[in-house]
Amino acid sequence: MTDVAFKDQMNEAGELLTADGVPLKQKLAITTRRARMRALLLTAPLIIFLVVSFVIPIGQMLFRSVYNAAGSNVLPNFAVSIQDWDEQGLPTEQMFEDFVKDMQLARKNRITGKTVGNLATRVNYEIPGTRSLFTKSSRKLSKVTEGPYKEALIKIDKKWNDPGLWIALKRVTKDITPYFYLAALDYKYDEKGDIVAADELYQIYVSNFWKTLRLSATITFITILLAYPVSYLLSTLPLRTSNMLMILVLLPFWTSLLVRTTAWIAILQTEGMANDILVFIGIIGDDNRVQMIYNQTGTIIAMVHILLPFMILPLFSVMKTIPPSYMRAARSMGATPFTAFRRIYLPQTLPGLAAGTLLVFILAIGFYITPALVGGEDGLLISNLIAYHIQKSLNWSLGAALGTILLIIVLVLYWLYNKLVGIDKLSFG
Amino acid sequence: MDRSKIKPKHLIFATACLIVFLLTGSASVVIGFVFLFGTPMFFMNELPPYATIGERVWQYVYLTICTLIFVFLISPILIIIPLSFNAEPYFSFTEGMINFDPAAYSLRWYEDILTNGMQNPLATGAAWWSDMWENAQWILATRNSFFIAFVATVLATSLGTLAALGLSRPEMPYRSAITSLLISPMIVPLVITATGMFFFYSDIGLAKTYTGVILAHTTLGIPFVIITVTATLSGFDRSLIRASQNMGANGWTTFYKVIMPLILPGMISGALFAFITSMDEVVAVIFIADVEQRTIPRQMFSGIREQISPTILAVASILVAISIVLLTTIELLRRRSEKLRGLSQA
Amino acid sequence: MKITKFLASTVLGAGLLLGAAVANAGEITVVSWGGAYTKSQVEAYHKPWIAKTGNSIKSEDYSGGTAEIKAQVEAGNVTWDLVDLELSDAVRACDEGLLETIDASTLPPAPDGTPATEDFLPGTLHDCAVANIVWSTIFAYDKSKIANGPTTMADFFDLKKFPGKRGMRKGPKPNLEFALIADGVPAADVYKVLATPEGVDRAFAKLSTIKDSVIWWEAGAQPPQLLADGEVIMTTAYNGRIFNAVANEDKPFEIVWDGQILDLDLWAIPKGSKNKELAMDFLRFSTATEQLAKQASYISYGPARKSSGPLVGKFNGKDIDMGPQMPTAPANLKNAVQNDFEFWADNQDQLNERFNAWLAK
């Protein structure tokens, strides 16, 4: 009989209707969609902002790691014709003519980014020592007005007779290149165009990635060792005392990274306090003070100090929730303090431990400022190499390739963090 | 600098600094000693009567270790304060300082903050002040830092709060993906962010401008605002919104009268985080700022690299004082927030 | 691109207001290496030019390299008008189209009428740059700390004879040259040897013998500081910086000229400078015979013009004859190497990589 009572609010299909005659299901879907849109709209300005200020810049940088148009910018015609070359012997006369004319035009126009110098720099990455071959030859080429261009070019410098150079030029005039990733992984092209490992004396990147990972792991491990007891203490003390002590953790957290780095320079340098104290106590003599900074030791000490709060805070927030009665129960059932800790307490702190470990590790592998200031020569991390290529050597594509690899490592860890801990668990203080 | 040429205004500024720092400095020494020797006893929880001697010894060892770790955390920050009053251009305590010889202490590095870069540090009156305001390097850096941090904070807080309001709605779609995106500026290594911005901002003409630096700092401050504001909103009782609507309030009124007062502590602490992030940020500044936009951390960075002098320590001490003030503010806000939320739960 | 720019700018209108501060008319930005060197330029070039023309100069410091110029030119936002560049950087930047070309025939002739193109020392005029000084990298020690001090480059590498830390510039240049000279290669053959893989190995092997005792410096102001602080007992340095510490601060430093590497500093104008004409005027003014000679009385770098040589007198305000302090003084040139910019342009990237790999070991 209830069916009859709802009769007015139903359509032929037997669906419930709202007051304005729309099926309830549909109406609900509309309302939900609207609510979803409203929520999304609130976040939209920020998302748009971040896309412009953050996502596009990084995307563009990723693109730069595989895209380098120096070759085809300078040699537009040659870039097309050389692709038909079978890499046997030397390219054809037509290709040589294109090359010479492109070079002459580039020298005449001197457009920023499209000069012979840009091409020379690009080729020089792949075949070191060829820069001046291009710049010098281009000066002499201005006198060459007619063919045969092959002979003319080889007369200027017989290095142009080397097929390896032309194979490199064929590669370089393609805009999309894997070269910078090869270089970032300590590989290179040999003169036949095959991929081979770089000479051991010139390998720096892979070992630096490992060093960065190793140092970050060491630093993370030390922060765990230091943070665990302190967090435990903080979580067991009465609220008033632990709040007081928390200030000792939060003050460093709030203090400028540069201030803290400066402080460690003041303390650890050879004429600094740490050495003064060691000399005063008599552990070392005044004339053989210990080198504690401008090396890996300095980097580790300063970074542990800077990252320690990032380990303490998540550990503390997890430990706070563990009732002390569990441990007492274990003890009363006959467990030794160590067993009780290992079997009861430690497993419950694992979420906090995972959060802190991943966070500290992620932050550590991207560190730049502290290693740059106190790292000396052996304390430099991958970030410093990236900065070096962006700011000093100007091999921007290589810097971008190194950056992309670092970014991938970080994003994998970030994803893991999200899976294991959840990004919404992140908090400060 | 010639000792006899010190101006009264140097002294006013410097004495103020001295008073603050002697207080904090001496307090820190006392606190340090108390910690090192007294705290293990002080923290000692009452051990259960069945505790063995081994456990008692372990308890004492454990507390000593903890004390040492606290000393490790705090001492570098406090030590630079007395060091910044060194009369000598060194980074360590001189004999005279240890013996509390007044001559071994001086304010010369604080003066240097004011006068370094001035065209005519010997001028008097208004000329001196305007010269300092216009030309002293640290003053210029300070002005830049505050301007950039202020604008970046306002932007990050308004955009971030809005987004956090959206994120905390139960019907928010793709919540975790979007949160991950919004938090990512904190996770992506700064060098990568700065490099990307350097290329892109150069292309669109924003490199070497205040706009570029502000954009960068806003981006870096956003995750902090998102985290703190969503944390406040997570304890937010949504029935309050319905109650307000029930009583006839429209969306804006509900926001201003109900939501805003409750999330304000979260917003302010998010804003403070964003502010301090900008004040501390140097990598993006290195990559995308010009000398014109030089900030305090940038100035410190080149100072440390090129000609390290205790002026850096003096600046660092002032920054520590600022962080103490900010930390106190945050702590008070947190308590207020807890109180408010405690009320809403009751 | 336009749209994103517009968006970004409107969002941050407030920021733009300050960012787009318009430079005063008649102001150029001159960028140089800072410290005593910039000061000598300010005294000898900037002040007289400002007095003569009524324009103003904004002086900025940098620490070398072409990164900044490249970024500015490629971004189309050139804020530097004149830059003091090292030779290899000037040549490379010119090749890459980052600098304006400079017609050397428009430079003022010597007082006796000799055209500028003949008055400048050989190799000091380039397509895009005009040299103002000849400087050199030498090594110096504190004679109050070492009695019978080192006299040759070999001594610098001799840890037995002179134990203690050394300061060196962080980078392969010119340390590889120094290493070869110390290893017995005659100055004239240094680049011939270095052009071979064996030569590079030999240089690195020699450097390895002192690697553990080296403190690496980056900015020119650091080495005198390192010496003064006693952090090192000897250090490579730019000769003018050491001279400045001796003449102005009475430091007991002694320069060893054996194996010095001569190099040039050149004025260049970044392509697209907004004040090109003014910068050119300043460039012409500052590279005139009189100005170059005047600069040499403030810092011990040799003027790039022959006609300036005889005009160089005493150090400003003190009784120090500048002649013998110049890298180009005959007594100092006995075992000197002229920096080969082409070698470095060709091999810089590769040797930097190897140097970094070597450092990290």
C-alpha cells in the first residue's frame, strides 16, 4: 500500500522523483557533480598558478634534456641532406656544399643561438677538441665561393677528411638526441657512432649519483639514531615539560638554513670551536688540528643537524599515540626490556619511522646549499653538479638530463611516501 | 673602521641588539649547563620499584644521550650569538672573550651591517640615514627580502587557503592526486625547480625581475599553507556550516563568521611558514634574481663563499632572534587553535 | 608565451611595478671582478669619465664566466652594458654571438698619432673585445713564515722542501700549465705537451702529488685572505691582488714570477645592450693611452697599449715603482707562459670534467 502513497512522486519507470519532477537519482547526480565542481573550482586558481609557475617550467626543462637544436639551427640545409648519407666514406659533394653555405650564412648573420660558435660548442661535447676546427675553418670558408666544396674544406683542415666527424655531425643535426642522457650516465658515442662507456678518468656522474644516495642514506640513518631516543623521551614526558623541550627541536627548524650552515662553519673550521676544545682537552696538538669541514664529514654533520627535526616530528607524533600500558603489560608478562621494545614498541612506531625516513631521504638527495658551502671537493652532491652545468659550464642540456634523472628518483620516493604514509599525514610541529 | 667616528645612531641600534643578545646569550649559557649536567636527573621518570640496577643505570645513560642530542640541536644556533660580538675578525672565541674582557667584545660587525656599501659612512644626520637606506648592502637586501616575502606570503596564503577549503570538502574529486601536486614544490629538489624556472622565466621575460622571484617564492610557500590549513580544517566540524546556513547565512557570511575565525590560526601559521620559506630561500634567488633583487640569504651565501667575516654572524644572530619571535607566535597560535577546536568538540 | 607572460604579470602587478624600475638616462652598468681590481678601474676610468661626460656608472661585481651574459642575451633582457672578460671567455662568447662586434679602428690613437690597431700589444684586439690589461697568475708566499722562500714553480710542488698547505684556483686552468712547468716542461712547450693525452696525464699526475695539501679557491679575493689567515703557506693568485695586499695592507707577501701564466682582461659589450653607444664611448675613453697608464698606478697589471708603458710611474700615493711589479717587466718574463685561449676553448669542457672527477676521488 505504501506504493500508492508515493505514486505522485514516481514516473512510469518507477523511479523516485523530486518536487520539480526530475528523477531523484539524476538530481542526486547533478547535485553531487555540482558539489564536486565547486570543490574543484576552489582549487582551480592554485592549480593554474602552479601549472604556470612550476609544472610548465619543469616540463620545459625535461624537454631540454632531449632537445638541442644547435645543429639544425646553424646548418638548416645540411641537416636535411645529411640524413640520406649511408655513413660510408665521406658525405656527397652536395652535402658538403650545403655544409659550406650554411656555415658561411651563419657566420655572416651572427644571430644569437645560431652561430658557428653554437654549433662548435655542441659538437665539442661529443668530440672534445673540435671547437676551434669549426671556428677557424668558418673564418677561412668566407673565401670559398665555388666548388668543389669537399676539396676546399679538406684543404683548409685535413680533419674534415675524418668520417667520424661527419657521423657526429649527422647525429648533432637531429634535434632530438639521447646524447645528454648518455653523458649523464657516463656513456658516449665512439667515432663509429656506437655507444660505449666513457673513459674512466672522465666518469663523474654515475659515481656522484651513488655518492649522493650513499650520503643521503648515511644522513638518514644518523638522524634515525638521534631522533628515536629524543622523540621517545618527548612522547613520555608530561605535556608541560615536553612542550618546553619541543622548543629545542622547533627553534632549529625555524632558523634559516644559511644561519645553521654558517654556525657549523664557525664551529667546525680548523681555527673553530670544536678544534679549540679538542686542543684544550689535549686530544690533539695545536699544530695538527682536524679537518672537519669542507669535506664529507662537514656535509654530514651540517645536514644531519638541518634534517633532524624532520625525523623527530613524525616520530614524535606517532609515539604520542602509543599507550605506555602496552610496554608495561609486556614486561609484566615476563618480557625483558629489550624484547618488549623490539616486539611491542618498535612495530608500532614503524609508520612514523617510514614517514621520517622517506622525508629526510627525499630532502637530503636534493640538497644544494649546504654541500656547496661546506662540502669542499668530496662533499658535493648531484645538485651541485646540476648547478655547475647550468651556471658555469653552460651545458644546459646535460644539466637538464641530470636534473631529470634526479627528479625521477625523487618522484619514485614521493610516490612511495604517498603509498606508505599518505601525503595528508605531513604536518609541522 | 675608525673607532672615533662612531655615530650615536650606530650606538642606539647596536645597544638595542646588545641588550637583546646578552640576555638571550647569557640565558643560553645557563640553560646549556643546566641541560648538560642537571637534566638527566630532572627528566628521570619515576622508575617502577621492580626496576633493576641495570635499568636504573641505563635510564641515566639514556637521558644523558638525549641531553647531548638536544645540545647538538640547539648549541650551534646559540653559539653564534656571543661570537657575533667578537672584536676580532675571527669565528672563534678569543682569549679575551673567554675571560669576559669587555675589550674583546664589540659591536663592530653590527655597525658593518649598516655601513657596508654606503657611499659616505662618515656623513651625519639625514644624509647618513638616507645613504644607509639607499646604499648599504645589507639594508637593501633586507628591504628586498621583506618585500618579496610579503607579496609571496599574501599570494601563497590566499591561493593556498582557497585550495585547502576545496580539498577538505568531502566531495572533492581526485583529492590525493591534486594534493600530491600542490605539495610537490616542497618535495622536488630546489635545484630542479630553480633550473626550470630559470629557463622558463627567461623565455617569458620574468627572469631578473621581482615578479619572477615572487612567483618562485609563492610556489615554494604554497605547500606549507596547504598543509597547515588542511590540518586545521581536518578537525573542523562541518555541521557548523550547515547550522549557519540553517540560520539563513549566505556563503560569504558563513565563510567570514564561521569558517574564517576557526581556520585563522592555521592560515596565520601557514602564512608564517610561507614567509619564513621566502626569507630563507636562496637557490631560486641564485638562479633567477639579479643583483637588484638580492636578498638576505643571497647576500649571506656570497659572503660565506667569498669573503667570510663575522658580519655574517651578526646577521645570523638577528635572524635567530626573528625566528624566536616567529616560533613564539606559532606556538601561541597553535594553543589558541587547540583551544578553539576543543570548544567546538565540546 | 605572450599569454602566460600576461597572466603572470597581471597576477603580480605589484611586483612588476618595482621590477620594471627604469634606469636613469645616461647610466651604464659596468661589470668587473670586484675588490682591488674594480677599485683601480673606478679610479682610473669611471671617475674621470663621469666627470667628463656627466653620465653615471653602476658598478657590479661578478666572478667570471659567460653564464650571466648568455642568460641575459638569450632572454633578450640585457642589463649589463660593459663586461670585463677573460680572454678565452671573450673569444667563446663572441663566437656564440653573445657580444657586439667592436671596430678597433674607432679606438683613439696613441698621443704620437700611432693608430690604435698598431699601438695595442699583439693579440689584445679581438672582434668583440678590447683588452685593457695584461695580468698573470703567479704564486706567492708569506716571507715572514718561510725563510729561504721558494723561487721556482717546482718549489710550489715540492712538499718536502716546503711542507704545508697550498692554495690553488679550483679548476684545471691554469693548474695544468703550472704542473707541467714544475715537472720540467719549458714554458714555450707547455701547450704542445698539454695537447697530447700523455701530457694531460702527466699534468694530472703532478697535481696528484700535492692534491692532499691543496685548499681550492674560487674568487680572486680569496688567496690573499688565505695567506693572511695562515690557512696556506703559499698560494697561486692573480698578481695584482698580491701586490695590493703588499702595497696597501703591508702584508709580507712575496711573488714568485717563475712560470707565470699571462692572460688578458678585455672589455666587451653584451649583444643587445640598451646603452650600446654610451658603453662604446666609455670603452674608447678607458682604453686610451692615458687611462690605461693611470690604472697601472693603482694595481700592478700591465697596460695593453705600448704607448702606456712609459707613462706608468709610481704606485698611487706611495714610493713604489710600478715598472718591476708588472707581469710584463722583462725580469718577470723569463719563464712565462702566454695563455692559449684556443687550447682552452677546445678542451675546457672535457678537462673540467676530468678535473672534477679527479677532485672527487
